Amino acid sequence: MTDHRVALVTGGSRGVGRGVAVALGAAGWTVYLTGRGGTDPDDPLGRVAADIRSAGGRAHAVTCDHVDDDQVAEVFARIRADESRLDLLVNNVWAAPRGFGGFSDRFWQRPISDWDTLIEVGLRAHYVASVHAAQIMVPQGSGLLVNISSFGSRGHLHSVLYGMSKTALDKMSFDMGHELDGTGVSAISLWLGLIRTELLLSLGIDEFAGFSLERAEDPTFVGRVIDALAADPDLATHNGSTVISSEAGMAYGLTNDDGSQPDSHREPFGGGGLFGPVG
């Protein structure tokens, strides 16, 4: 792989997206990150890019609403013009449903508009970005598409629409892997466990939904896992599959920022991914 590695992280202003972008920047990637916010250092999105640059990395914040196909196309046109390549797409953009506070209501008690966030943003936006990314990656003969998913595909988690969107992402990755087979480009779905986001840590709690924060994953841990997958000479053997981030991190010898090893949620949810690698 070329030393000039270019990544796009969607939804990069906070949480998992921010951690992934920061970790990739520290690993030497040129990182483009999108979000609906502004790109000035005073804005959350722009601040992430500025932090990466302050640490010696290369980063570009790009304002983009991922429900607007034209704006998405403009992001990829800019990357093509500026970099002439794209090596990694991390589909992370997500929007919480109105009144999100843990999905405590049943599906019939929720507004139909939940579809617009959990499916339109949490699924369709990933497909649209993947189409554009593949149009760059396939001609260059290399690249990785990563769809951020969760154990919500395996068992009930949060809500009906949440589970639908995550299971669809896993199937999308699997079918994309089939169609990408032999091109040099791979697609995977990445199941995260509990993530120690800034918001979750600010609550001052020791556990969430029965899972320990002490053994949860740092957002930067997820980024290091993605970096390791992208650099793995055997990446093609994962094409189309669902990968559990904590287990991949253990296999690659990665830890959280404090040196701890995050727990896998395989046992509580009754198993691993629904789809294996292509072939």
C-alpha cells in the first residue's frame, strides 16, 4: 500500500467518529471527516481536524449533511481532485431519533419519523457513500469500506428500527463483499461494544445497560482496530464479514488508551456476526 493513505470518516465531529479520525491521523493517514457543523476550529467538526493537525497529522473537515446526495457527491469529488485516491471509508454517520434517551418506548409508541433518522441516515447514507467510494477504489485496485454496526443485529438492542438498520448494514457489507471480490477492495461490518464516549463518561456511572465502562472501548481503540485491518496483508480474508472490534483488537495486540483490553459482547448476545467472509 502507498505511504500516502487517504481516509474518509463520516460523522467525525464527536463520539466514535472523532476517536476514529484522531487515531487514523496519529497513524499517518490523511483524514477527511464530515459532519453537519462548521469547519472553523471553534466548531466541533473543525476542532477535530485542528486537533489532528496540532498533533502532527493531516486532516480536513468538510461540512456535509449525509441526507443530501449532492453534498455527499461533492465530498468525494473534492477527495478525488485533492488526493487522486481513497483508501478507506468509515461509514459512521448516525442520527438519534427525536427524543432519544435510551429508546425506552415500544415501536408503536414512537413516531413514524424515527425511520428518517435510523434508516435514512443510519443505513441509506452508508450505501450512498459506499457507492462513491467504490467508484474511486475499484479502478485503483485497493481500498476498504467499513460500516460501523453493532450487536443489535444479533439481539434486541434499543429499538426495532435500530436493529433493522444494523442488520441491514451487515447484509449490505456481505453482499458488497461478493460484488467486490477480486477487485482488491474489501467491505466489512464492524460490531462495536460499549463505547466510552465523552457523553457516557460525563454521566459519572460505572456501567451502562449492564456492561462495565472500565472494560468498554475507547473511540480511539476503534480507530486503531480499523487502521490494523486496513494494513493487514490478509484483509481479503475478511471481505464481506462481520468483525467484532474488541476481538480484532485482541488479535492485533491493541488496547485502550489506558492499556486495558475491552470486553467482547459475544457471550451476552449469544454469538458473533451473522455473515462470514466471502468465499
